[in-house]
Amino acid sequence: MSELEILRQVIADKTTVRLVEKDIYSVLPANPQTFQYDKNAAIYDLVVGSSLYNRVMWGDSPANYRAFARRAINSHPNGWLMEAGCGSMLFTAQAYRESRRPIVACDQSLDMLRRARARLSKPANSIPAHIFLVQADLSDLSFCAAKFQTVLSMNVLHHYEDGAGLILKLRNLLTEGGRMYLTSLVANNRFPGDRYLRALHRRGWLVQPRMKAELQQVLEESLGTELRFWTAGNMAYATTRVDSETP
């Protein structure tokens, strides 16, 4: 079975899948577009990958982000995993290379996916066969319902006004008993993180910052009371198991 045939198992019917570059597929229309992180991917990596930046601005650390991602990756031995908004894989590439699960990692930004490809390609100069990079729009997911045992989405919710709508779309991807892992920046009565969040919102990079309690309520209403939710500084973490009784 070819790579495209394997990927097709989790792509919605009648969705066109194109190989746009080596190891990168797209389910977006063929007309070229520029997205928020295109042309800014290198700067993003430099800043967001910094331990000092994360400690000062958000009160958290890249080590925590990597550990949380590994929890998601290790949550199932071999079922499909979706990373929704994978970015450049600053915190996930190594764990993905070590895993043997089939993984779909999607992002709107082609520049981010190129950087993800570069990280995954070390040292073999090609990405592992179990990982599929897909250019996709999370607002219009083109993947099959109930096909993924795990959904991971890190630092995506704070880009979406309709957070509940996005969460429900991601939940729809999960199989019975599947697990969801989410992170998001929140206002948490912390300086300078809260002030910086407001500045990013004014520049149009993020939506109006949600308070910790506000995000927790959105998650509980969308995913049920079995939700595990905690914060480290301005970073909120959430996990849940989806079953037939989940709203």
C-alpha cells in the first residue's frame, strides 16, 4: 500500500489530496495563500523554543511541553494520532520519530510544515514512513470522523474565537474511548504574561485572551466533567477520554 493510500484511510471522502512538496500533502485548494506563520516560522522557532522566553513570559518551560506531548503519543500503542496545528514540531519531533504509531500532523502554514519536515528528517534525510505532514485548515477539517485514538492540539485554541466549535470538531475525530490533549495560553492574574497576551491580541496574533476559569468552562461544556485541567503560569493543559456519555 502506498503512502497516499494509507493516508487516504483517514481523509474524508471526496477530499482532494495533493503532494505539494516532498513528504508534504495538502487538502487545501490549489490556489496559493499566505497564512499567519508563513515567513515568520524561523522567528517563531527562535523565540518560542527559548527556555528563558517561556519562563519569563508564560511561567512554563519547553520541558513541560515536550512531556505533555509524550503523554499524548504514549496514550495508545499503535492507533492513529492527529496533531491539530503541529507548527514546526519544536516539542514533538523527537517523540514522533521514536514512536511507531501512524501520525497525521497538520498545519495551515507550509513554512511551518517545511521546518517540521526538516526536524523529522534528522538523521535519515527523510521522514519516518508512519508520519504524514498535511497542510489543512482546522476550521474546515477534511478528516474522517471516529478514526483517531488520540488528538493532540498545542497552543491552538488561543487563535480561535469559537473555541467550543473547534473543540467539538476535534472531538468528532476521536474513536470511542479516544483521548484528547490540549494546551492554550490563558490570562491567569500573572504579570507579564497577561499583559503580553493583551499586546498580542492588539496586534491580531491571538483572539481576546480567555481567563483560566473561562477556558475551563468551555472545555467542560464541550468535553464533559471527566476533564483534567491545570495551569502552569499562563499555560493551560487539559486531557480527557471521550466515550458515548460525553456531551
